[in-house]
Amino acid sequence: MALQRILSGDPSKTSKLYLAIGALSLIKAIAVRDDKNRFRQELTDAGLFIGVGLALRKYSQLKAEKRSEIESQVPDWAFDVAESAAAKQAVQSAAERGLRSRSQPEPEPGIRDRARGLLSSW
């Protein structure tokens, strides 16, 4: 799984998922303790999942601390302005303009452009 996908969304929920999978792998390792190879494999999986879960939990805590630190530095009037109806309307219209500009197809290259491309490739 890509690191960006792991860190996106709510890392605290994702960490709980990884910790749960790690716990299940640990239980599975105990269940297959007679088979040494499978026991080692399950124990390794459990360690990896629990390690990633703990790392995500720490990341979640640091992210929350940083968010509260940044929010404490922003004045209250800035929150009021950002939450106003005019600001929301401005953001929505800017997004619509961006989507419209992306959806328009690019014009076909003309004969002159094709000739320049052909000559530049030689």
C-alpha cells in the first residue's frame, strides 16, 4: 500500500485497523506454534502490522497537536471570515471555473504546428 494512501484520511482509524490485524496475526501465530516456519511468518506479520499501527497512532497524535498549534495562532476573526457565506460562495465559484477550464478540450494542432514538431524531431 502506498504511503500516501496510508497517511490520508483519518490515521487514528487506520491505526486501529492495523493494530487489530496485528492482534489477529498474533493470535494466529499462537494457534500455529507447532509449525516453526508458519509461526515465524505469522509472528513477523503481526510485528509489522502492530508496528505500522503504532506509527500511525503517533502520526495521528502529532497531526492533531500541529493542527491545534496552527489553529491557536489564527485569530478568531479569520475563522469567522472563512466560514461566512460570501467566502464559501467565492470558493465554490473558483472551483467551478477551474473545472470548466479543465473540461474544455485542447484545440487540434494546426499544419504549422505539426510541421514545426516534425522538423524539431530531426
